[in-house]
Amino acid sequence: MNIWTIMIYELRRLLRSRSMLLNMFLLPMVLIFLLGSALSGVVGLEEISRIEPVRVGVVNLSGSGSESSKIIVGFLNTPELKDIIIPLAAEGRQAAESGLRTGKYGYAVIVPPGFDNNVLGGGEAQLEFILGKDSTENLVAGTVFDQFLSDINYKQAAALTLGPEVMAVSAPVVDNQPSVTLGKLNEEGSTYSASQFYAASMLLMFMLYSGMTVCTSLFNEKDNHTLFRINSMPVKGSQLFIGKILGIGLVTILQSSMVVLLTDWLYGVDWGDRPGLLILTCMLMIISAMTLSIIVALFFKTAASARSAIATVAVTMTFMSGGMFPLPESWVNSVGAFTINHWALQAILRMILHSELSEIMPNVIMLSLICFVLFLAAFISYRKVGYHE
């Protein structure tokens, strides 16, 4: 009964504090938004830009006589290229160059006379390209035509070396699958966005910061001289600790839930498809933060020094684990492995990447071991130091 009374009192005290609510609920969302937006080009990959079709000026595309290339016409009329290349007829080289300068074309292709006859006669396929102003359009169009020429020349070389029969053997199997599929890499577990990375790292950092609330609550009982009155009542020290931990832990659980739900709703953060493991990881992180704060509170004499120690530990662990800024793998896997954040962050990131369970569980098991060690250290510290005026 004493435990529930202390827990309810702690909940009321925390929920009445406006500054506490702002720091625990608003500040994480603001930091995730700012870091995710500012460092979107540094961490992970954001949404892939849609490839706009390139207007290509083709000389001799629709002319008459021997200079008209049916091979080029057939290639540019394939359905796969309709969303990538927009072929436009150009009357000549000067018209193509003029169109590139004025922006009518983004790229130009000059088909040499007798292109079809040269290819059909076993000669090397060659085209002349004129680059436009936009480097992206040059890259897209250049890739398309380079692949086209490479494919023709490869088949020509194979036919000359191995005979015409090899053409039938190497003919591609036609199916209904698209040649190119556009999408985001993080949908298949290849990478994560900056918003996802900082949502996970800031969530863990603020869980560690919740330990400052534990220190503040414990020292308030001393500073307000209410601890002496509590001890004079039939309330055990363990009941006081458990009640306060439960109250602050419930608020921290509410904070974590709000961060996960709001980042998913507002920022589109995908937290993976393992909600049970995500909840377990967060619970282990909360217990680790609570027990660590108890150890600090028992060995410091003032609230200010205890809060400073917790804040320093939280920031240091977040930085060493690569949560502030992506650090080299050699650093993260060596020095960063000595932090609580490292194991929790790696577990959550693997959930975000939809990794296999075998890749997630080692981090969760290690986090469980750290949680057990901190709980044991807090128990021994209390037995040795105690909590008194």
C-alpha cells in the first residue's frame, strides 16, 4: 500500500510541473526535427528524388533515306524508356546545339550516316553525344545510351567469336517484370533516414535524462526535510525507492510512447515491425537509467552535483555510442560498446532496418546483462551507503 501511495504522489508531482512536461515531451520532438532536417544529407538516406524524363534531341531520328536509323527509332520507342527519355527530332547538329543552349533539349545524340548498315554488317556501334547544362540529365541520358551501345557491341563481339547461334542462346527472356524499380532503400532494410536515426538516439538520451528526475526527487526529500518524517512512519526505505521509481518510470514510459507515436505520425519514422522487442528494449533502457541514477544519488551529497553527473553521463554515452553524430565503426564498436546507449541504439536501428531476429537479440541480451549488473550495483550501494538525512 505504501508503494502505491508514494507512486501516485510522484505521478501527481511530475504531471503538475510544466517545465518537466516541456523537457520530457516537447524537447525530444523539437530536437529530432531539427537534427533530422539539418543532417539529412549526412546520416542515412532521405527520400530518393524522382527522375524526371530527359528531353533528348536526336539528329536523323525521323528523316528519310539511308540516314534514318530504324535501330535507334526502335530503341527509343521501347516502353521502358518512356518515363526516362523523351526523344525529339533535331534537323541537324546546329539545331541540336542551339536547342541545348536554349534549354529545349537536355541532351543530344548524333546518329552517324549508315549506322544501321554498319551494325548489321558486324561493325562497331558508335554514336556522338553532346552534353547539356544539367549534370543529372547528362548522367541519366548518358547511362541509357552507353548501355545501349555496350549491349549491341557485346552481341556483335559474341556473334563474331562464337558464331550467330550464340545470339539465340543469349537472347533475354521476356517477362512482365519492370526493368527498373524505384523506391527507398530503407524499406528493405538497407539504410535508415536521419529522422529515424535521431529519433532512436534522442529517445535513448532522454531516457537517460530521466535519471535526473530520480535524483531530484530523492534529494528533494532530504532538502525539504520530509525524509525524516517518512522514516518515522512505517515505510521502509525499499518501499520509498520502489514507489518513486515506479512513478518516474511510468512517466518515462509515457514519454517514450509519445515520442514513438508522434515521430511515426508527424515525421514518418518507421520503427520496424517488432513492437514487442522495441517495448522490451525501451523498458530495459528505462530500468538501466533508473538504477544508474540511484547509484549516483547515493554517492553524491548535493542535488546539483548528482544532476550534473547524470547529465554528463547521458551526453557522454550518447556521443560515444555515435548518437550525436555518426562516428567511425572502429570507434563505435570499441569505445562505444562500453556505453548503455550503444547496445540499445544498435538494437533499435536493426529493428528499423527490419533485420533478422538473430541480429537483434545479441544487443538485447547484452542490454539485459547491463541492466542486471546496474540493478545489482544499486542494491549493493543501498545496503552499503543507505538513504538517510
